[in-house]
Amino acid sequence: MSPAVPAGRTLAVAVTATALLAAALGAHPATAAPAAATDKVLVIGVDGAVLDRVKAANAPYLNGLMAQGLTARSTLYAGPMAATSSGPGWSTIATGVWPDKHAVKDNSFTGKNYAAYPDFLTRIENARPALHTYAAADWEPITSTDQNGPIFSAKVDKRLSLKGDRDGYRGEDPKVAAAAATELRTQNPDAAFVYLGEIDAAGHSYGAASQQYLDAVARVDALVGQLLTAVQNRPTYGQENWKILVTTDHGHTSSGGHGGSTIAERGTFVIAKGAGIPAGSVRDDVKLADVAATALAQLGVAAPGIDGVPLGSPDSDPFDTVRPALQARVDETGIPAGVKGFTHTPPAGWSVDNSKMGTGGVTEWAGWAFATDEFWTQSQRDQWRELNVRSRDVFAVADSDEWDDKTHTGTFDSTLVTPKWPVAGGSTRTLAFRSHYRHEAGQTAQVLVSYDGGTPTVVKTYTADAVARTESLALQVPAGATDVQVRFRYSGDNNWFWAVDDVRLG
């Protein structure tokens, strides 16, 4: 994505925020690290923060981080995968995997699977025990040893756990920030996580649309500035390469509350500053699980099996290239009019075969479409569309359920066709893709493969739900073949849907 000043902020505010941040983090270029620098990472968690309200608040440090670094919106899951609550949210941030792996579905933490998917500080301790790790919070499940937690395990070198008194909704954030700032400035943490909870408490008490919520953002921003200043005041700061990430666990409704499936509740973000991150950059392909992946990559720790992707990884998904062609709603009524999130224009080299497709129906879903999560999930909530967490940015979707909501003739029968990819005869290639499929009797979903323009052959048929899957199919290339082409055919009649993303031939 090309660098840009985040929307909704005047140039004067951006300049002021940048100047404050430069004072807190030093004036060295954002795109380069000091020679032979020691890599370090700080993750700041601000509970229940809504990005647009952060931008509107008197928050020079957070807005400064956006001006000098990356701003990335993202969306969460919803039920039945997990509630949009703190337990699943912070577990996803800490472990780098989605709730279907870490198994935290709500704030009861019942069935948590941290043994298989530990937090990123624990992974750092396991891989590089000489490094120093630190975590501080006043929400007990994050760092305490009570029955619900801890999300960050006892292997972390130093954990501060305070009991937040939310009756006055301000909690213990100042104490957490002061202790963490002292640790960051005077000790030698290589990886740290600091939690600040007042914004969420203000959301519950007054709603995200309130002035009290903005005031809470301003107070938390000052604490973020305290942490950034502590990092900059380290005696060895000039020899260090810090990556700073700020994130949140869920959103809030305007009137207050979360846990459900609205976009307001599912809204999250990642803000990042550090070497290699362009100033003022905005991305649409970042997910909450990427926080842990980025922290681990910063310290050179491998984490096979996690869902997150380090922020430095390139986005090579061809579906994401159609974002400039996205349109606003046509027939859908539940999607806000200003949301541009669908197109029938395929990426270069791809095509959609609608020769067997019925006519009429809802325009947005007349055959395979390319859509965003924000757009698709708002077409109809609570039907598992929100569970498509492993797709990023723009993905392909065939939705006979939504198409059927307007008068039509015939049935839904559409095929998504890849380019022809070169192959060597007699070799084995791997077809990989993200798949989110909800099944109902009467619909068909097939992956077909053809070589050198021959007759397509079915290599996979879905006959049951396959939710948020990463698929990997071995293809045996016939002797003498020089190219392969893949088709995704979906047919149905007021059934469910199939979403596909990140299709690769490895």
C-alpha cells in the first residue's frame, strides 16, 4: 500500500503528533535500524479501543504512531467460534492463533489450549531463554495465576499483575504504566507486553460515542507516551532496534458493550512503528494474530503452526489486487451505503464462468464475487460468515443463500477459474488455498484440475462443513504436461456459501 496520512486527521494534527512521537522515540529514520542493533519489541494492549474514536480523541502519541508507522484495521470472528470479548481477543493476540486453536471462546477460558499454543513471550523463553521477557496488566487473566489464566505463562521472566478496580472505571492503568515504564527504562527487557484497560471500562460505562470515552482515550494515550518515552530514555537505546505495536482485543458499540457480531464489536486494529515500516502506511491485509507473529519474527523466533504472519511479509494474493475495483452495495440493504466491498471483476489472468448461472437474483452475489469481510458479513449476520478468519483483505465468495434473496430464474452455478500455471510433466505440485465452506444438502462444491486444456477432473469435493480451513492438495502432474488450470465450482439453490482465498501452486 502506498504511504498516506491516515484519513480523518488534518495535516496540522498529523505534524504535531509526529513531532511528539519523534521526541519520544528519537529522530532516526523509521525505515532503517541502527547498525548491529539489538532487536527488541514492545506490544501495548489497549482494551476495547475503537480506531475511529482514537483518531478523534486528543491522543497525540497514538496518532503520532499512525503518522510515523502503520495503521491496519481488521475484524474478528463471532459466535459460534468465539464471542467478541477479552478472553478470546487477548488470547488471539498473545498466541498468534484463532480461537479454533487456542480454544478460548469467552471469558470463562473453559478448554483453553495454551499448552499447544503458548503466548509469544513464552515461545521466546522456550527458544531463547537468555532473552528477558516482561508482562504487566491489571486484568487478572492476562498475567495472574487465577483459574482463568494466565494468558502469559509463568515462564515469562517477570510478570506484574494488579487487580483492576473497575467501579470507577479507571482501574490501575497509571500504576501499570508507571511500573512498566520503570522496567523499560532501567532494566533490559527484550520483549514486553503492557495492558491498559481504562478505554474498555469507559466504553461499558458510557458507550464508545461518548465524550467520556474520548477522555479515557486521552488519558490512556498519555500513558502510552510514558511507555514510549521510557524506551527512548534507555541508556542503550541508540544501539537498539525497537518495534512498537499497539493493538486492541475487540471493539465497542456506540452505546457501550461488546460480545456480539456487529462490525462495531468485531472491529480491531494494529498500529506498528519500527524499522522497515513506511511512515503513514495503511494496510487491509493485517489480522490480530499477526501481532504475535511480528513480535516473534523481531526476535528471530520461529513459530510453526501459528496463524499470524509477520508484518514484513509481502502480500502476494492476486485477489487483493482488485481492491481498487470494489463497489458499494446494489441490492443489499443491510450493508452501509458507503462501504465499497464487492466486485465481479476478477484479477488479471483469472475468470468466472457463469454459463450455467441462473439469471436475476441479488446483484452482488450473481456468481463468484470478490469481496471484503466488512462487506460480506454485513449482508447477513450470524450465519457463520464471520468465521472466515483465515481469509485476508479481498477474497472470492460464492453465496447462493444471499443470491436467492431476490427473484431469479434457474439456480446458482458458477465456476472460478485460475490462470494456466506452468508445470513439469511427471512432477508433484501442491495446490494450497484458504477455504471457508458451509454445507447444506443440495449444494455442490468441487475443486477441478485440467492439464494442457484437457477435460477438468475433480480432485476434491466438499460434503460437510469445512470452516476457516487451510487446504493443501497434492497434484500428480501427468507425463508430458506443461500447464495446469484449477476450477472452483459451486452450485446451489438457496443453500449456503463457499469462500476461497490465497490460491497458490507450490
